[in-house]
Amino acid sequence: MRCPFCGNVDTQVKDSRPAEDHVAIRRRRFCPACAGRFTTYERVQLRDLVVIKSNGRREDFDRDKLERSIRISMQKRPVEPERIDQMISGIVRRLESMGESDIPSKMIGEIVMESLARIDTVAYVRFASVYKNFQAADDFDKFVSELRPPVKPGE
Ligand SMILES: [Zn+2]
């Protein structure tokens, strides 16, 4: 993003946060050339997303399907429904703002897992176990231990 003060194109994002009730992302930017500070807003440009499956098949992105899989992972977890909605919207916006309309299903899975891991470990593990389709329990344990610092029993 070009600096509006000196024209330098190499500016840095110092802070990104949701704005306007998560309709936009507000970014604070800094220009190292002139020390100028300015703000940009990023908004969704809706587009039809196409999911590229691992077998190469394409299908229209289905938000409801994504939501169902996430809600199944979240069943009986102590997480506010509103927070789950926000997470799903955030995932969809991330996909929409990636600049590509064709998105590998693997990437969607990874974004979902990343989002779940931040909100609820159990839901994350449930989703990941289905998503990754682990063959061996050893692999699964290894995967979980690599992902997060050890969790104390009872947590
Ligand atoms: Zn500048």
C-alpha cells in the first residue's frame, strides 16, 4: 500500500482489527520512509467460491455445509453460539478475501482448524480427527502434541 504522504510503496501493517461489527478490517499502517501513519479498511468483495477437492473435483462452496461440520465439532462445548457464528463468518470472509475464487479444500480445512484451535481445543480435536482421517492413533497423538503445548489433565 503506497504511503499517501511520500509515495513509498513499502509500508508496514502495524495492527489489524475488525471494524464495523466485523464487516471490515481496519489496518493501521506505518511508512518507514517518512514515519507517516495512516489507516486502511479492508472489506469483503463477494465472489462465488469454488472448492477444489483433493481428487481434483470442483464444487461450489457451501457455507451451510461448513457451518454444519463446525457445529458438530462444537456440540456440548461451553462456547457461546454467537462466538461460533462470528468464527464461521470470519472463516468465510477469510476465504472470500484470499484473492482467489478457487480454493483447495485442504486450505479450508486448515483455516477451520486454526480457528477452532483458538476457541476450543476439544472441538478442534474432534474436527481434526475427522478432517485428517487419521489411520493410526499414534499419528493422531503426535499431531495433537505438535499443535499445542501439553494440556494439564482435567483442563
Ligand atoms: Zn511515507
